[in-house]
Amino acid sequence: MWTCPNCGRTFKNTNQNHFCNAITDTIDSYINLASEEQREVLQRVRATIGEAAPDASEKMSWKMPTFWQGENIIQFASFKNHMGLYPGPDAVAAFADQLEALEFKFSKGAIQIPWSKPMPYELITEITKYCVRQALLKKEQNEQKKSKS
């Protein structure tokens, strides 16, 4: 058994790759814990999402980098073999054909992008813009309901 000297968690493997919970309270600290290779990709994913959702604010939610615009628009997370992208179930359904064509694993609300494949920045932009449109539409519908009552 190996205990991480930073967070105190215990693992079966020595020097187990993991994110220390206490250190990941900002997106910068989260990204800085990744390997140098992954760090560059995560920074570019962050910038890509930020450009596609310019009115969204950044925060950590569920221990993941999150873009917020009245609701969680999209999140991402780093894992050993893939980056997880979390745009929600509607977005995953809307882009299912493209995700299948790229041979990405996906489930309700989650997409796994293997580190071994090129990061699909253009697709991430499209998915993010879709999520922003959906959030704005939902907000507009809620405001219409309130004005009718």
C-alpha cells in the first residue's frame, strides 16, 4: 500500500496517478496536476470551450472544471486513458452520430476522448455552442412561463 504525501489517500500501487482532492479547488490547480502532455491539451480544451461560450464563467463543480451560464453548460475531466467531456444528455444525443464515427465511448451525458486520439477541438466547439443555445432557450422558456403567471 502507498499513501500519497499530499492528500493522504491510500492506493494499492506505488505513486498511483490521481488527483489530490485538497489541491483541485481551481481550474488552474486541477490542470497543473495533469502530466505535461495532458496539461497542454487541457489548457487548449479550456480555451476552446471559453471561446465557444464567451459569456460563461469558470468554476469547479463536482471536482471538475465547469463552464457556468445560469447552469452547468459543459464540464471536462482528466483521467489516465482519456479526457471526459460532460455536456449533458441532450448534447450527447444530438452528436451521437459524430461520436460514433470517431469511435468514442459515450453514455448519457458523458463522452470519453482517448488520449491516444487527436483531440477534436472543432467538435468540442460545436458541442459547447449547442449547450449554450440550449441553456439560453431554457432560460427564455422559463421567463415566458413566469410572465404568463
